[in-house]
Amino acid sequence: MDRIRPHRAWPLFDTAASRAIERASAGHLPPHALMQRAGLAVARLALALAPHARTIWLACGPGNNGGDGFEAAMHLRSWGKNAIVTWSGDEGRLPQDARASLQRARAADVRVAPHPPAEWDLAVDAMLGLGAARPLEATLAQWATLMAADARPVLAVDLPSGLDADTGGGHPARASHTLALLTLKPGLFTAGGRDAAGEIWFDDLGIAEPAARPTAWLAGAPPEVVRLHASHKGSYGDVAVVGGAAGMGGAALLAATAALHGGAGRVFACLLDPVAAGFDSAEPALMLRRWDSLDLSAMAVACGCGGGDAVRAALPTVLATARALVLDADALNAIAADTQLESLLKARARRARPTVLTPHPLEAGRLLGCTAAEVQADRLGAGRELVQRLGCVVVLKGSGTVIAGPGRTPLLNPTGNARLASAGTGDVLAGLVASHLAAMPDGFDAAAAAVYEHGRLADHWPRRQALTASALARAVAPERGWPAPL
Ligand SMILES: NC(=O)C1=CN([C@@H]2O[C@H](COP(=O)(O)OP(=O)(O)OC[C@H]3O[C@@H](n4cnc5c(N)ncnc54)[C@H](OP(=O)(O)O)[C@@H]3O)[C@@H](O)[C@H]2O)[C@@H](O)CC1
Ligand SMILES: [K+]
């Protein structure tokens, strides 16, 4: 059993893949073995989380998730705990494995009570897992409300009940801990999943080599690469940030600052405001230039940050010439509204020029012609769809940022938190991606590394210190290794 922490990569399997793995594994094992292993794992983690617990309430549902709960109750009782099961189900309709576990629990004198106990030290949510098909009904909904109203820990079996394993959608119960069984499901790590699941643990039930391809990966820490002594600023590439129309210069300067601190050899800030100052006294290493005075074919360009409508005029040239490109905010909105710009974007894929889009759900919706809510309802699906349509690497921002790219299995990023929900942090991310793109050829790897670092900075941010975008941009370098020179 492992606790999932954001440093190593993990394969994620959606419902269909998890069911296929379950079928293949069960074929090699004695009947009921997987559920017995699952129940034992749940009981062990329950004991580890609440070693001094007297009463443990196990709320069991009508399917095999409930079966895991019966099995766990049997072990907890044999270890001296007051394990009280409530069960909402129909014995005649119980799946075979769950019925076997109910019989084992009864034979071990586990109490199946009509109502939850008045007090408990730990609750186990074994109501619904992979089979959750609709919002929690009647009794199950009441139990979920009771658990949520209580401050004591809740251990969810496999998934918080009601969570969509594939998308992180649904109306899930809240858990402080979740033990994923056999497979880690993508819904635990994106959309509503991170808030519902709490701390995530995983037990592979002894199936170390799953018989299915991962649907996605939970990203691990990017490799840290040390800068060689015999290198110079030309080794780490040039970044140009094109944005900052009148009144929005800050966004472009934030991106440029992040690119500079992120390790780019030289950074040019190209402000679209015709009366912008020619010098940034806060960051004198930034070179303020006109974008059309630079040779973009040798550069990684971040375009769109605070670009307003003015960015439209720059985009045809930027799209056609930038060696590597990050498109954010106003650049994405302009492309969503202009099929000619979209064609230029698609042409970059044919010319093998790395391009990374960094939309938030609303911008992604504009590119896809749907609403932000529809994007959020299936974030992995939306990421894949954008890749298929536009041929670029896509960073779909939000809880559990999706990184998708042509020919690559998508990643869900494990770092970051709600402190990043403030103005300008997206500009910092665009600059960071550009600094990676300046030094490495692969857009997907550059995006994944930048997203991970950006989130890790927020995760390590001092509690009592405000997380502002400008402080974030300057905090970049100490947190990371340096990109390898091209
Ligand atoms: N596959 C694996 O990896 C392994 C699986 N294992 C375990 O099995 C779990 C999957 O079991 P499962 O397939 O029986 O589904 P589960 O979640 O128990 O629910 C199905 C039942 O719930 C009902 N129902 C649905 N929605 C409802 C609602 N809102 N409110 C009320 N009822 C609702 C639904 O009714 P129906 O929709 O058919 O009318 C059906 O009766 C999995 O998550 C893991 O814990 C491990 O033991 C070993 C390895
Ligand atoms: K559950």
C-alpha cells in the first residue's frame, strides 16, 4: 500500500480499463480473492489512521463496494474494534462476491445495524465505487451528509461515493482519506476529485502488472538537470514575450520575469502598448523591444499575456515564424474567433514547431465551441479533443491540470492548490513554459515540467505569506533544477 505524494508518476485507469483489469486478474485468482484482499487493505488502513478507535462505522452500499466494507468490518471486529455496519441493499440483488463477504461478516458476528451509531471514531464510506451511476439516493445521501457534518476522519473505499471515476465529476461524498483499490482512477486527481478524496492511498491488490494501458498518468517530478560550467547564456535559449496592450503591461512583464527566473538565457519583453516605458526598473535584465524587431525564428515566444485586441495584429507573424510558441489568454481568444489564425496554428504542427496552448476552462470552451461547464465535465476528454483538432500540446488549467499532446498519454498534474487562483499566476505559468521551451525541444515535456514546478511553488509557499503572481515569478529559480542546454 502506498500513499500518493506528488513526486513519482503513477498510471491511471478509467472505469473501462479498471473493469478489464479486474476481469483479467480474477481469471488468475481463486474466487473472491480480490475482494478479500481489498477488505483487508481497507481494514489495515483504517487501523493505521485511527489506531485507538473504539467504534468504526462502516456504511455499505448495494454492490461490491459494499462488499469491501463487509470484509473490512470482519477484520476490524477480529482486531477488537466495535465495527458497526449499516447496509443499504437488497440481499437478493447483491453481486456474488459481496454476498460472500456479507456471509463472512455475519459469521464473524459483525453487527449490521438499522441506523448509524450515535458516535463513531472513524467512518468508512463503502457505499458506492466504480458503479456509482447517479447522485446518491435517500439512505446513502443521508449517510454521506452525516459523515460530512462530523469532524472525524472518513475513509472512502476505492472512491468517495458518487465521484465519477473517469472525470472527477458527480456529487461525491466527502472523505478525509481514500484508498484506491487495484487501480488509481483519473477522477481522483482532477475536477472535484481532489477536494472529495482527501489524502489518497493505493493498494494494487497484488496485481503489479495491470492488463490494460493507462488512460492517463499522474505526473511525477521532472528530472533536475545541472547546468554545465562550460555553458553560456546562448546555451539556454531566448524567450520573447508578446503581450501587454495598453493598461495590461503587467501580465507580459510577469510572464517575462518568470521566463527570466526560470532560466532562459535572454528574455525580451515586447509590449504592445505603443507608449509603454522602454525599461523595467524592477527587472533590469529584461530587454524591452518591439516584437517585430526580433528574429522570432530563433526564439521561444510566449504570446497573449495581457495582449487584449492588439495581439490579433501580431499573431499571423508570431504563428508563422516563432521557433517554439506558448499561446495564452488573449491569443487563445483571438484564435477561437478567427479561422485564419486557427489554420496558421494547425500549420505549425505540420512544420513540427512546438506549440503549447495554456487555456483555462473558459478559453478551452471558446476553442472547442462549448461552455466552460462542458469542459469541466470531462477535462481529460476536452484536452484530448483540443489536441486532435489543433495538433498542439494543451495545458488545460484548473484543479488537476491536464497536459495532453499528440501521440502522448495525457498527464494529470499533482501539484498546486487554490492559492494559485489569483490574477497573474497564469501569466507566470506561460513564461515558465516558454523558459523550458527555450531550452528543450519537446513541447509536451516542457509543458509538463513547467506546470509541475508552478504548482510545487504554491505547495511550498509559506502559510502566512501572500501568494502574489509577482512574488511567484521571482520564486521560480530556487525551486528547480536547470533545463539542459539544447
Ligand atoms: N473493479 C475493481 O477494480 C475491483 C472492485 N472492487 C470493488 O467493487 C467496486 C465496484 O463494484 P460494483 O461494480 O458492484 O459497483 P458499486 O460501486 O458497488 O455500486 C453498484 C451498485 O450501486 C447501485 N447504485 C449506483 N448508483 C447509485 C446511487 N446513486 N444510489 C444508490 N445506488 C446506486 C447500483 O444499482 P443500479 O444502478 O444497478 O440500479 C448497483 O447496485 C469497486 O469500486 C471496488 O470497491 C474490489 O472489491 C476488487 C477490485
Ligand atoms: K466508496
